[in-house]
Amino acid sequence: MSELKQTEPNQPKVNLLGLTRAELEQFFVEIGEKKFRSQQIMKWVHHFGVDNFDDMKNVGKELKAKLKNVAEIVAPRVTHFQESTDGTRKWVVQLDSKNSIETVFIPDGKRGTLCVSSQVGCALDCSFCSTGKQGFQRDLTVAEIIAQVWIAHRSFGTPENRGVRHITNVVMMGMGEPLLNFDNVVNAMELMKDDLGYGIAKKRLTLSTSGVVPKMYELYDKIDVALAVSLHAPNDALRDELVPVNKKYPLAELIKACRAYVDKFGDSRRVTIEYVLLEGVNDTFEHAYELIELLRPVPCKINLIPFNPFPHNPYKRPNGMRVRAFQEVLQKAGYVSPIRTTRGDDIDAACGQLVGLVEDRTKRSERWQATIESQVVEVRPAQNK
Ligand code: SAH
Ligand code: SF4
């Protein structure tokens, strides 16, 4: 492909940001260069956050000129950046004239977790999720997914003063259902794991799914990462209501797929079960006992997430006592079940608040637009963050 590009200047340039190591090597072979050269370029792009070939100090003049002809390094524009009083950072990233997404960084002691989006909106319409209320707009490209890590990585300083690794964990828990943008998410996660990319350990790279069962099996065959499953209900009747994809892939199938994940990799790994607590809906003792029974076949820990409210939503966050009572039942049954504390509240960066500003395309989106607009907070413009 690229030989062509050298002779035809009007060919679109290849965005190197979105290429995995194997794809970049292939690209270099195609432009008549040695494979190993691609390693230098990967380091410049992902380790040092460089987006200009001229800044690549150990790359020769001729290669630079050649690359400028056929390639580019382009990340989408950050339109807003905010930092919360608790250190949480949020970026609003403009993908195109109609679509923006949000990326959030959450520091916690030595750990720094980046929450990455995979789609604009989401088609799965879980009843308690503000992203679902937008409807689905479009998938992110590999470059758009990895750019979120690239942008966050760059925001911690220039290559010269960056001695500390700030992003230690990545969770695919931003906007969208990652398994419905399968190939792009897998390639982006390859880059996150790659030593020449971001070197995120497989245990620290988590894909969260609401339970698209066939894609879960496909995932296990393609890449080894940590798995989180958004369960939220201990029986099919309730889960059909809260997580509609359950009607297609009911709990028996989902639990089997979780067990298959643990068996496939054979080490002492566990699935992370996510359970959003909705007052009076799924947070009683009966629900807790039912959950314990359901999860018997699956080695797991259970993250309890008190619901993050947004306007015009029927649900309420249960009070602290109720949450702790639910937790106690699980703990007595031997489960590690931390309560996920809300972070970045002052910048709307908490779970379920990743609304973004999207094109108003669907009926559902129209219905929720007023809600979303009333939530937009004062933000300061991005300054190279
Ligand atoms: N689509 C994937 C990943 C994105 S959602 C999934 O559903 O797993 C990331 C997590 O945030 C999920 O566990 C989701 O259920 C949770 N979440 C969504 N809305 C929420 C809300 N209003 N309050 C608390 N958690 C919420
Ligand atoms: Fe989509 Fe996940 Fe929100 Fe459900 S919880 S609507 S799957 S983003």
C-alpha cells in the first residue's frame, strides 16, 4: 500500500498512532525500510508522546522525509480539560464535528487508573446508565481509543521530566460496550500492553462488558486481559429490566462464559463482578443471598457501586448503612466486595456520568438532551493538557 503512497501524493496518509506493533512493522517493510526501525518510531510516539517526525532525534533525515510523505501521527483534539480537587482528571476529546467523548484519570496512591471509552454512546440502553440514554452514535477507531491513553500520558509532563509512571491501570469502562467494537478494542489493548506502547500489565488492563456472551469467548481467544462483568441483578427477571442485553444472553449463559474465562487461563485469576446498587431495586438481603448462589461457579470479587444519580432517572442511591449491610452479607460468604467510592464528583467524572456531547440522532437522545445539557459544568479550555 505504501509504495503506492510514495508515488501518489494525494493518497491519504497512514495514522501511525493506531497501528499495532505488527502492523507498523508491516508498514515499514512496505515502504522499503527495515522492520526494526518501526520500534524507534513506536517509542517516540507512545513513550515520548511525539506527534512530529522532526522531533524524533535518532531518526535519520531521509527516513523522516519519507515518513512525512506517507504517514502522520494525529490524535483527536482535546476541547476541555478539568482537574478535580481529588486529583481526578477529565478530558473531553472531540472526534469529529459531531462527536465528543470523555476520558477520566483517577489517582489512588501509587495506582493511576485511566477510564477509556470505546464508542460514542451505547446501543445497549441499560436503564440506570446515562451513556445508554444517548443511544449509539458510532464506534471509535483504534487511533481514537489509543489516543485517550496518549493524551493522558502526555499530560503528565514532557519526555525529559517524566520519570514516574502515572498510568498504571487502564479500564475499558468509559462510554460504550467494548465488545461491540471488538477488533478496534482488541488492537488498542494490544498497544496498551506492548512494552513499546504503554506496558500495562495484563492484570492491570480490564475490559468491562455488560455480557455480550459470544464476543466474550472470542475475546479469550484473542487477548489475555482482566475481565469485569456488569451484572447488577441476581435473576433474569430483574436483569432483563436493568440490562436489556440479558434477554439475548441470559444469566445461565453469562455465568458459563465467566467460568470459561477462569478455566481458559488456568491461573488464580478471578472475574470482577460489578454491581450497581439501586435503592429498593436490587439491594435487599434477598438479592444478596441470591447473588451468592448465582456466583457459586465463578471465582470472583464483587465491586459494589452505589448508583450515581443523574436527572430524570427513577433510581436512587441507597444510603451508606444499606450499602454496608449488603456488603456484609457478601463478605460473610467469603467474597472480597469493596464499595467503589465516587471520585471526581465535582467534574462529573463518576461512573455513569460520562455523557459527552453527541450528535442528537436518536429519539432516546432527544429525550435526554435537556437533561444532559443541564449537567454540563463550567470547564476551562484545554491548555496543552
Ligand atoms: N459497557 C460496559 C462498560 C462501560 S459501563 C459495561 O456496561 O460494563 C462501566 C460501568 O459503569 C458498568 O459497570 C456500568 O454498569 C456502570 N454504570 C453505568 N451507569 C452507572 C451509574 N449511573 N451509576 C453507577 N455505575 C454506573
Ligand atoms: Fe452501555 Fe455499559 Fe451503559 Fe449498559 S452500562 S448502556 S452496556 S455503557
